[in-house]
Amino acid sequence: MKYFRPIFVLLLIFSLGVSLLANEWADFYFPDKLGSSWVYEDQDGNELTRYAVEAEEVDGKTFRAFEYEPEIDDWEKYLYAVHPFLYQVGEEWIAFYVGDNIEIATKSILSKQLDETLATIRQLTAGQLPEGVTMDFNYTIEPKAQDYFYLFPTPVAYNEEWIAMELDVKVEMTMDIQGAPVEIPEELKTISSTTNVVETGNVIEKETVETEAGTFKDCLKIEYRTKTTVDTELPPEYKQLLPEQQTNESVSTLWLAPNVGIVKFESQQENSDEVKTLELKSYEIQSDGSENGDTK
């Protein structure tokens, strides 16, 4: 996997009007002083509060950390671009350590979808099977996500696309048929699929953003494009009923304000009018020299 390295360091530092090391530059757009907090509101009016807390050690590496209120208990609502628990601000990337959580969320979402689909199939076949014949389904879901989600490179390079995240998911569903008068070949009982998700990031421009928390100038506008490809292994008898490959795309946009961090998020699937949003409602940023920071 190849990531683009930024090349306009001097121009960027000049445009900011300050002299910053890479790590300091990253903190400029991603502050995390202990005691800082951010309150967000989504498209449905639900609030989410994020707190900067003590760093954690994982496998000998130090990660900065967030906590959330309310805690995430529905993994369908997990958005790794805005809900990281552990992250690193380094000289090359701001990277979220989210691989395990992406796998948990993916398995939760697919399990619910499959359970709903199989419940419908059971209803449709109820009373339709010959007497003494039963049919049920078993499935396995094996997601494997990239450990890190690369939020953006430091220092930032504009219009240089990078791979932010990759995810592969293997699903196998098997029919369990009992009491059939004729033995059904095993190859007709199993359907397997492999899903590949590739998300690329690109810093588009700087932009002024207005939310309930205020007006934020010089926000980094970062666009993430996600392409999902599903390849299904089908017996010949099923190929006319189901497509062997499906693709869809989505676009998410993140705005980061200087000395504040994430102020706005939007996400939309292609061919859908539904837009998920998250906007900053209020915040309190602690400073180095005082327990009381900026409050909005």
C-alpha cells in the first residue's frame, strides 16, 4: 500500500503564518489537551459529547484517547471518521487506531441484515415445504480491517489522494435441509461472498464553516470516497437470480478548524437522498498554561 507524501511543506507553513514542527502542526488542527470537550449534534437532534482523556499504552505504543457520552452501544451508529477511541498524531499522519472497532461494527451490521433477510425467508417458506421437510440457515461473517484509519497527512498536501482505510469481509451462508426426499448437492446449499471496501482521502481546500458553536475560518475540508465491491460465488442454478458483483460508493466530508478540531461531518450514499450529519454545538479547549481554555 502506497501513501502519498506531502511536498509543499514550506508553502503550507508560510500560508499559516507560523513556524511549526510537523507534530505541532498536526495539533493545530487536532487539539487534545486533557479536560477539553466537544458537543456535537446529528441530523436527528441527538447529542454526542467527546472528551480528551489520558493517553493509553497498546503493545508498547502510546495512543492519545477520547471518551464519549453516551457510550456507543449500537455499532450501526459507529463512524470511524469521528468516533475514534485511540489515535496518534505523528510526523506523517493523524491516524485513528480503529481496526478492531470497524470489524465489530461490520459484523454487527451484517448480522442484523442477514437475520432480517432470513426471517423473511422463513415466513415465505412457512407451510410451503413438504411435510417432514425443514429448512434453516447458518452463516459466518469474517471481517478484516486495516488497523489504522489515516485521517490526513501531516503536513497537509492538497489534492493528493491517499488510501485512508481498507476492509475485506467474507460471508458464507449455508442451508440446512432436513427430511428432503432427494439428497441436495452440497454446492447448492452454500452461497459465499467477499466484500472489499477501499476508502480514499483527499484534502480539497480551506473553507469557512458556520455551526451553532460559531464561525470557523480556514477549516480543512477533507473528502473521503468509499467504494464497496461485493463478489458473490454462486452455483450455476442461482446466477440468474442474484448478481455476481455489486458496487456502490459513498462520500463523506470532514471539516477541521484550527485549534478546535472536527466542527462538521457529512456522509451520503450514492443514489440516496439521506445525509448523515454531525455539527459542533459547543466546545471547551484547554490550553497549556491554564486550566481554563477557549469555551463556546
